Amino acid sequence: MENFARRRDRFDLFDGMDSPAVNLSFPLELPDPRPWCKANGLPPFHVLLCAILRAVLKVENFRYRIHDGEVFMIDRLIPAFTVINENNDLNFAMFDWSDDLRTFVARGSAAREAASNMTALNAHYSTLSPREAKHQVHVTCIPWLAFTSIQHPVATLACPDIPSIAWGKFRDGAPGELLLPFSVQAHHGFVDGFHIHQLAQQIAAELAAIIAEG
């Protein structure tokens, strides 16, 4: 929390506003994981999700949260993301974290299958305590649209401390690269545009490392 202490005045400034959220949408340039995923029998969505969440854990500013009026820093994540069920309604998939890529993908795929087969909203969310819920990052994929902006909902307008991440329809970039619309929303008391830039760079680095490790 030493780093946060240095920006406490920035936090106080933005936290006193009606909405302290910062939201940026931009084209994210990444190494194209699709050939590697195909060769290894892994779904690109879950590999990208793993790279994104690993990156979140490595950029400290995305780990700050607020609970009972106090700022603390999480040391783990509860992976969760949106899915579409058989009625084309939104639902939430949630699973236990694993540092092993293939275990992460297997758990994420099973959670996606389970949530997509539920007609009611996934009730597992209601079992989390308010503090446990802070160990999430809200993740959604909108693969049909190359969006240029997005507004994420927040439970409390004045407390958007849980980051929200979204990406959309991808397209080919330079040889060996992928471009996709990407959005990051976070509490401006914790995160500036520079930290979103750091996150984007770290996601690309995590994905490159996954591909290189084989």
C-alpha cells in the first residue's frame, strides 16, 4: 500500500466526485494467439482471459479496492465473465483461479458451459461476501461488434472500484498480430490513463509469454 499512500490526494480528489470512474476504449494490439491455440487445442477466448487477468494482477493500481470506506489491495482474483444462455439472456460464469494455463482454461470452459445452460441468473454470486466480491474484475466479450465506446454499470455510482474490462470483434493487424476494440473502466483515484497503458502492454506481454512457453 506504499504506492497508494503516495497518491492518496488523487484518490481523495476523485473519490469525492459523483462518479470517479475513468473509462477508455481503444484498439488493443496483441500477438495473434489463434494459430498457437489451434495447435494446442485451446480456445482463444480463455487463453486471452488468462493473459488479461494475469496482467491485472501485475499492475498494482488495478488491485486496489474499497471496503467499509477503507482502501485495501487484493492478492488474488475470482475469474468471472459474461455468457449468453439458450434464451440469449446474459448470465455470469465464475470459477476458481489456477496459475496453470490448462487448468485455468478447463475450469473456465466448464463454468461457461454451466452458466450458458442456466435460465436463471447464476446464484453463485449471491454467496460471496461483500469483501469477497471485491476480488473480481468484471469481464465481458462482445464478439459481434467493433465498438468504439462502452459504459459499464456499477453497483454504486460513487464506488466503481472493481475494474470492468470488455473487448469486441477482432480483426487481423500486422502479420502475426491481432487488433480488437478494448475497454477499461476503473476508479480514477486508483487508475490513470498511464496505468491503462501499462495494462495493455502487460496483456500483450502475458500473451506472448504463453505462446513462447508452448
